[in-house]
Amino acid sequence: MVVSATQEWDTIGGGALEATSIERARAMLAAGSGLPETFTSALSEHVVSGHGVQCCGGEVTVLLEPLAAPACIAIFGMGHVGYEVARILARHDLDLHLVDTRPDRLTPDRLEPLADADARIHLHAVPVLPEQVLVTLPAGTHALVMTHDHAEDAAIVDAALRTRGLATIGLIGSSAKWTRIRRHLLGSGLGEEDLARVSTPIGMPELVGKDPAVIALSVAADLVRRIHRAYGESAEISALEGGRTLT
């Protein structure tokens, strides 16, 4: 049986035992528990739970095991580095959103190397205001901002900081770029606590090199590291066999 915060799928037989299991599962979800738990319930008319009595006889032990959802990552900007980051992340079991305002960056020919991706790939070709994509992304999305236009980057980061539910926000670029964008963000009403959510520069400084593929490797490795820091080992990103179609 699978239980979410608002729904259930399948059954373990109904009755008070199932109601108690659902109640405990949702308590674990609300607490953010990542470890399995068990509880034992006697099925006797002499045992009254908060959901009634079951008199089938014997007892049942129920395993409650949290299931980690696949990671979701959005790349804003499919330039040289963004493209290479997408190629790396596409080899993993995750949802990958690719966003760009330039129509030639998301064509089937250019994305042909991603055709056998393990990731579920979602394309967002938006001619203007790419930051509007943010509100369509699922909760827990990790946003990587690396467009060709610093003003576009600033608008996306501004909107990301005002979008509820994003997990992490990463911005590519130099310290000088961040100084200018930071000044703009503070002037737009955001505070130091808000700006602290932005990771910049992204990448692992110990991986040096200016080639887009090297930078992408650094960015992807840093992102996986930040996902682990945020969610622990339950947020493992693992490669799977098989391919999926671009959607």
C-alpha cells in the first residue's frame, strides 16, 4: 500500500489496522522521517484503537517505509555549459526540466544525444519571461541558473527566491556578476536571509578547467553534493538501465 499526504493506493485489508497505518504514515511524512518504522497491533476485541476494534485474532506487524521521490532539476539556459550539464544529469533517474528563450537551443537535432536518457526530460521553449516556468515546477525542484543573459539570470533568481517550494537555487558566474545581481535583489525588497539561499558560484573549486564539459562535471557533482546535504543519503541519485523518449 502506498500513502501520500492526501491519498492512498491499494490496501492492507481496511478496518482499524489500515486506518492506524495511514495515520502513522502521514505523521512520518509530516515529520520528514527518512527511516523505516514498524508497529504491532493485536487483532482482538479487547484492544480498542482510535479507529475502532478488529477481532480477527492474532496480531500483525506493519512496516512503514518512506520512499524517496526522484530528484527534480531545472536548468535555465541551454548554452555550452547547460547543455553539458544536461548530458550528465540525463544519465540518472530524475526529472530534468530544460528551459531556454532561444528556439535553436531545444531543437530535436541538438538534443538527439539525450534521446536515450534515463531521466524524464521536459522541454520549456519560452521566448520571453523564462522565470514564469518556476511556478509550474514541482515542489523540491533544484534550479540551476546559467542563461546567456545576466539580466535574465537576475530575473530568474529574483523569481526563484519568491517561489515557494524550491529546494536549492544555484547561479553560475563570477563574484563580480553576483555583486551586481545581489545589489539588484536587495533593491527589489529581498533581504540577506533570502539571498543566503542562492549558491554561487556553483561547481567544485577543486575541479579546475574552462572547457564546458569540465565546468559541467563540476556543477553536476556540486549539485549532487548539495542534494545529499539537504536530504541525506535517502536522496541518492542512481543510474538506471533503459531509455525514455523526450516529452
